[in-house]
Amino acid sequence: LCDAARVGGRTAGGVNGMPGSSGSARFGPQAPGERVPARRLAVADKISPTAWLLALAIVLCTLEGAGRKWLVPDSPPSVQAVFYFSKDVVLLAAALAASHYRSYSVQVRQFRQALLVTTGLVCVAALLSLPGATLVGGALSVRSMVVIPWLALFIAPGLRSLRDLELIVWTVGVLGIGIAVLGVAQFHLPANHVLNQQPESSAYATVAMGRVRASGTFAFISGMGSIALGATWAGTYLLLKRPGQKAGYAFILAGLVCAMAALSRSGFFFSVALFGSSLLLSRTGAKSGLLLALIMLLTWLARSDEARNDREVGILTGIIARQATSDSVLQRAWGMGIDLYGAFAYSPLGKGIGTGQQGEGAAQSAVRYYVGYETEMARIVGEIGVLGLLGVATCRISITLLLWNAIVRGQPQPTPFDHLRKVSLVAIGIPFMSNTCFNHVACAFAWITAAVALATFEISTRQQGMRRPHFGGLGLAAGTRTGDRPS
């Protein structure tokens, strides 16, 4: 009877000769003495509404800057906020669509406990710094520190199958290809071209070494680093699958091009680190990793001199040229440490939640600018003090350890869920170490990736429950309908 619950497609049979059915798998392992819910056990053979809404949120997150730059430039902050918060509305809808599904995964329950601690610490820290709090900036900080992580947690049980997860993967990868093409065009066009237009007419595209640092469809250059990491995440997963899908190469190369067009050193090096650590150190992806390394080497050796004069660089050499003329990695790390020490020394309790958000300055003067410290950890301390930093770190460390523990204890023959956890660990950890609270694009991508990673635990747990016999050895096969509980 248990064999009828075939995982991964339509069922062929059911209990007592009942025909199989296809629907959402809502059944999971039961605690001792707990009664089995009267629900169907069929594995989803179509994409769930939660997955479609999550894919829509990714599209809106990617295109919100385009709306602000090319549809409503120089518009008041209230109009730009419509584009800014559009993805959050859809994320809320996805969480509501998943709300009637129960969570069965131990990992998701453990993360919920960590998130409760985070929420409590951030709330206490915000109250301690309440006299200096700001309205708009405070709302943005609460959104990135608390609200979006909770939405990711609620969304995870609504992703019902591997098809749901791969819809997210393909959405990110395809968007990465489109933005890479646009970024190359922006890189070679003059700063005053319409494609390089900014949300404010008083602002101009950033130029470095005679080239425009492309921002793609985003309002900030940092968005290109986020999509670079996202596309690399998608491509690396597809190459780790057995059999691997060739689109993974296109997604990874698109991610690297996005970083190169923006002259984003962090986006480029982090993307290389993601696919390098995931592919080259994996038995199933070593050949793909070596092939990508060979393609990069040949491209570097065969590069043409794209520069028209001594002050311009080509897209293939821009990252190296910027690294040679800008601060080093060691200097950047030292600066982060100095900022954090200064925040600890001058505002250990924080100056007020929201004071470090650029959106607060934009709401007041319609001009985006950095407020206080540039690095994230120092800005968190500057807003809500050391206690708030501890709260934010709690949920980040929690989900990182959950994924790491699952990877270490993985099966000898890795499944697609194992591959997703491996690439998601790096894709989540990098923005967590750089900037998530004050970069709404990085925040959205990081926590959507987290939702996908948490969903792998949910789906695996449900599938194990479907294979496990219940009620004294009577297994409930796929196709069991409401009211078909054995007596």
C-alpha cells in the first residue's frame, strides 16, 4: 500500500482500489498518539499558488527600480513607495496563500524559535532607542529585520514540491540573463543616456575609469551584485542536479556579466566563490566547475583591448582594473572593524531605529544618501544598539547552522534538496555578512532563498511521512481522500 504513494508524479493507485489523484501533499509524520489529518496525500503535480506569487515577487523586486527610473522619474516619495513596497505586498499574499498548510519540519520549528528570540530582542532594543526613532526609516528597518524573515518562514510550507522550488530557480536565472544584456549596454553607453537615467534628475550614473557602472533595472548599483549572486545560485543548482541542465552555464555567466557591468568587485568575487565552492568541491558538479573555470581562463586570455583611450576599460578587465585602483579587501575589512568599534563606543544603545536608513533621508529631501556608518553591522548598532545587533544575528546564525548541519549529515547520494541547501547556504551567508538590513533588494533575495531552503526540509519531511506506515502498519497511499481514514 505504501508503494502506491509514489513521490514525484501522479499516483497510479490508492487504498482499497481507489483511483489515484494529484493534489497538494499536506500530510506529514505524526507525533505519537496524534490522529492523521483527513487530507489527501498526493504529491503536487502542478505548481502551487504560493510558488507563483513568490516568482511574481522576484519579478517585482527586480523591476521596481526600472519603474522608478523610467516610468515615474522625479516623482514624490509616496509614488516611488508604490514600486518599492510592491514586492512586499506580493510576499504577504504568498504567506497568506501558504497559511493553511501546517509545518512538519523540525528545522522550520527550530528556526521559528530563533526568530521569536530575534523579534523580542529587536523590539526591546527599539524601545530603548525610541526617543530618536524615525517613522519611515523605522518602518523600513522593522521590515528588513523582522517582517521579511517571518514572511519567509510562513511561505516555506506553501512550497509543495520540487517543481515549486525550481520555478523560483528558473525565474531568478532568466531575469539574470535579461539584466546582464541591459547591463552591458549601460556599461558602454554615456552617462546621460536614457538607459542610464536615475530616479532623480539631479543624480547621475556613477562613472569609474571612463565607464558607467551599470545599475540594470535597479535603483542602486548594489542591486546588480544581488542579481549576480542570485543568478549564480540558480545556475549552480542546475549544474549540480543529475542530469545537469545546460541552462546553468548561461545563468552563471549572466551573473558574472552583471557584476562586471556594474564593476562590482564583491558581486563578482562572491559569485565565483559560490559556484567554485559548490561545484569544484562536489562529486556531481566537479566537471561543470572545471569547465566554467576553463571558460573564464580562455576568455581572460583571449580578451580584446576594448579601451578607446587610456581612461576607459573593457568589461572583461574592469573588475581587475578597479581592484588595482581602489581599496583592498584587507582595507575594506579594516574599515568595517573601525566602523563597528565606533558604533560600540558612541551609541551602544542606539540612536533610534530607522536613523540609518537611506529611505528616511529620501522621504524628507527626495535625495538618497548614506546616513551614519556605511557598513551594515555598524549601522545596526547605530540604530538599535548592541542588543539589536545580537537579535538580528540570532536568526541569521540559526538558519546558517540549520543548513550546515543538514549538509554535514547529508545522504551518500545527494538529492536535489541537498543541492539546493548547499548552494543556498552560500547564497544566504554572503548577504548576511555584507548588507541585508539596509539593502531592500539583497534582503528580498536573501530571504526568498531562505524560504526555498526551508521548504526543502518541509517537502522532505512530508515525503518521508508518506512512505512511513501508520495505524499499526496500514499505510495511507496517495489518493486517500477526506473521510478515508482507516477504522
